Amino acid sequence: MKFSALLLILLSVVGLQSCVQTEPQEKTEKSPGIETPKTSPETPPSPLDPLTLYDQKQADYLTDTAKLIAGMKVDPKSRFYSLTQSKFWVNYHGFIEPAWSKLEKQQLAKVSDWSKQELATINQSNPRIFYPFSGPDFLYANLFFPTAQEYVLVALEPVGTIPNFNELSESQRNQKLGDVKNSLYSLLQFSFFQTKEMKSDLSNQGVLPLILLFMARTNNRILDLQYIGLDKDAKIQKFEKGMIPGVKIDFVSQGEKEPRTLYYFSADISDEGLKKIPQFSKFIKQIEQPVTYLKAASYLMHRPAFAGIRELILAQSQAILQDDSGIPLNFFAEKQWNLNFFGTYTAPISLFSVRYQPDLRKVYQSNAAVKPLNFGVGYKFGVNQSNMMLATKKQKP
């Protein structure tokens, strides 16, 4: 499933000639009137720009749609420019812009700096990221793993569709943007989407508008978008009824030339759900050494009903970054994992108090190697209240 836009052909000519001769050689006379043709060394062809393989008009349309949703201004030549002059959109921009600037200063910049320091080795490898129970949260996946070549997100929420704003009435456009604004509230305040509100907000619009918003706000150009499905053989196809529904988005970061890919699938990955769609587990097993990210995961993998996805993550992942709502500490065998802890752990929020982990509390009380965390993430979103654990798989002897 790795995106491959082209093959780079490197031509090199190495000539090896012996300069040692055991016997004198006879001179070879040239035929009169015939000159030996002069040859010039071949010049390797210049590598093609992979971005030229995409329809740039379509990329402009997708990117400007994302900017419109994100409350970001578009070029005056854009087909959407006139829409950004409406009173509703101007007010919408006036809400999102300062809220995002505040979030960037107080939260996102700190996450990015932390990633550069603590996840440098992982990010140097351009990893593939698996993010179960993600909702539309491309934002934090990209902040922690900005160099990832591939992101695979999966959650219950429907995919949704990309709105065609030029074909909508003014009231319909305003409704679409209002839905996005409502969905954003909890993320802007708490660093995660609240499940109950998300079910209501995203039941109609799906995750796609918010994924596009986050891509625009993290300075990505959207190159292509396809509605896909995962067939019975775990192969990605154009979506048809009976497949696991999903979307594939090719994008490129500002200033870069190498396209990257995001997949989002709408699926139930409980044990009962995976029994009905075994191709999803097969698909995840095809990802080469994924790094799994878990945040605000409702402590689902603490339950026996989610043992399958928990075991799949532990078996397949080269590394796991999570808060305490992910996989319980006691499932990380010491002989298999190196564990690094960050922040503070006392107890879960009251809603999940039954998921308290005494062994994790002991680590945070006694392990002098626990590092501070200067930002809030997960359910305990206050600074100096959050925790994170980075588990990296040990090399087999």
C-alpha cells in the first residue's frame, strides 16, 4: 500500500581497464578516410518531480476547499474567493483564526518541539502511522509524526463527503461551516474530540471535512482524494457496497516534493466487529513496521471485548506512543519492550475511574527516569496532569 509515484533510474558507467600488459601489442592501423567516432559520456536523466503526476487544477480545488473549511483566506483567483467575502464566512474566519493562533502558541508548538526531541529517531525513518480510535484527528498524528509517509486512521465515525461549496445554497454553506465549528470546540479546548458530541456532530457530515481542515491548518497541499473500500482480500479498491468504507488522500507538506498518503476507514474494531471484517486485520498486518499512536481511546483496550485489536497492535508495531487510555501497562512484556515515561499519572478522570492502573502509578512514583511533559494531552488535558508512554520494541537477539 506504500505510495509509489515513480521509479528513479540512476545510470552510471564505470570503466575498469587494466594497465598491465604482458606482451607488446601490435599497433592497429586506422582505415584511411574513416574516423573513430567520438563519444560523450551519457548524462543521467533528471529525476521527475512526482508532483507533476497529479492534476494541479484538482489539487487547487481540493486545497482551496480545505482552506475554506479551515477559515483560511484563499487566493483572489480562486473559484472560492467570492464565498470568503460573505458576512458568515468572515465571522467564521474571525472565530477560527484567533482560536487557532492561541492553540498553536499554547499547545501545538509545544507538541511539535517535544516530538523533535523525543521522537527524532522514529521520525528519521519516515514511519507508517497506525492510529486506531482516531476520529478525524489527523492533527495530533501529524504533530507527533510530521515526517510519516503514511497515516492509517480508523474509527466508527462515517467517512462523509467533501462539500462542493459552489453548488450549495448560502444557507447550506453556512450550515456546513457551522457543523465544523461545533465539532471543533472540544478539540480546541481539550486536545481531543468528546465521543458523545462527535457522534452527534459527525453523524451527518462525517470526518472528512475536519481531516481536510487539519491538513490545511498544518500547511499541506491536497493533491488527490478518492473514496475507497477494503475488499475481502484486504486490497484497496474503488468503493463498492459490501467493502469497508474509507477515503485515501494524497497530500504534500509545504516546501516538500514527496507526496504522502492518509487512509481513513470507518469500521468497528471490537472483537465482534473484527470477526465480521477479517480483511481489516489482514490489511494492518501488511503495513511494514507501523508506529501506533493512541490518544483518548476510551480505555477500550482495557476490556476483554477489544483483545483482538490490542494483540494486533502489540504484535505488529515497532513502537507505540500512547496515554494511559491505550493499552494497559501490564501487557508490555519487559523482555519485548523498552518503555519511556513522560508527564504525570495519578488516576484516570472520574468517568473512567475503574481503569486505574496501580502498576503505572508505581512507575510514576518510583522511576527517576520519568521526564516532564510541558503540554496537556488526552483526558487529563491540563499542563502537568497528562501522561505519555513511548514503547519501542526490542531487537530480537
